[in-house]
Amino acid sequence: MPARIPAAWGAASYAAIEGIAPAPYVAAMLATAALDRSNLQLAQTYALRLPASAARAELLGRIARARGNEAEAYRYFVDANDVFAIRGEVNRLASRDLPGAYELELRLKDRLERTATHPDALADAYWGLGRLATQRGYVDPAHRRAWFKEGMRDYDAAVKLAPLAERYLIAAGSQELNLDEPARAHVFFKRAIDGNPASADAYAGLGVADFRLGDLASARQDERLSRSYDPHSHFLHTLQALLK
């Protein structure tokens, strides 16, 4: 039976309710229905009737995107804490506009920090900033170390928010190696191994740190352990090149 009920009938019912007793959920449903029909002006009219909220920002972002205004859309998505939408745009920008990608990730991080409602997303935003800062260091040799230090601060913030997250620990350890701090890198890789004793990347990173610290015996042991868990680990190839 539900499949036989016309969609327009549902929208008409909500429109009737909205005319008698306006409510945010009714305006949201009508905005969504209008957006689905590509009636963007009507969708915006209903969306603007909503009180300021993440739901309102999300709808306005979808409307802006449908109009082809990506910059405005992502401003709304930041207000809505739409991490997935912003992450997709950051990844897209990173290949052609690295400063723009960094700026968008920074805006998302600041927004998440102010709302304090998504600690996991905030940790991931810090990790994203660290990754982008590192990329900027590679393409800007004159300021490479400064960018690497900025990335290290971001990774450290991610680790503090999510101290057991293997990805953040390995990123922090790798950045300490970029900064020529193998002893500090060793600490992060060891923490990653404590959390996941089968992490090939963590063992390989530990091996690189041991190699730089002059402990070749430990580095070779780390290489064997890394290889036993994943012989295709990217980090393992770096360690193997050092041990040749």
C-alpha cells in the first residue's frame, strides 16, 4: 500500500500541516521534498524557516551545492559539522589547491572545537591538518621544517584526543622521524605496538627509529616482525632500504 501512495500526496499533507501549525520538522520535510524535486527556491524558503541548527545548515548546504555554489555549500557544511562532506572536499582540493584544502580543514577543526560535541571527528580533523601541513612542507622547501613542526603539533593534538588510535600514533612517529627525532619517534611507534601487536607499519617505523639511533640489531628484529605481519607494508620497504 505505501508504494501506491503518491509522493505528492505526502508533501501536500505536510504543506497543509505547515499552514495550520508550523513546526521545524514540517519545514524540514517540505524543504527536503522540494530539494528532491529540484525546486531549489522553494526548498530554500522552507529551510530558512528552520531555527539555526545543524539540520538547517545541512539543508542550505545541499541547496547551495545543487546550485553549483561549492564554496557556499562547504561553508554551510562546516556549520553543520558535516565531517564526511568536508573530508571529501579537502581530499579533492589537496591535489590542486593545498592551501585551500588546509584552510577548509582548519575551519572544520575550529568549528568542531567550538561545539565540543564530536571528539572523534575533532581528532580526525587534527590528523587531517597534520597530513596537509606535512604535504605543504614537501612542496615548500624554504619552510619545510616549520610546516613539519606545525604538522607535529597537529598529530600530537590528535593523539591526546584519541591516545589509542594506531593511525595517529604512527603519523606522529613518522613526523618525529621527519624532524630527525628518532628517540621521540620510538615512543610513538612503541605505543602503537602496545595497542596493536600485529601492526606491520608500527614495527617498521620502530625499526627506522632504532636504525637512526644506531641499534642495528633491534632494527633487524623489527624488520623481521614487520615482514611477518605484512610483507607489503610501505613503511617496511623504507626500513629494508636502510638495512641493505
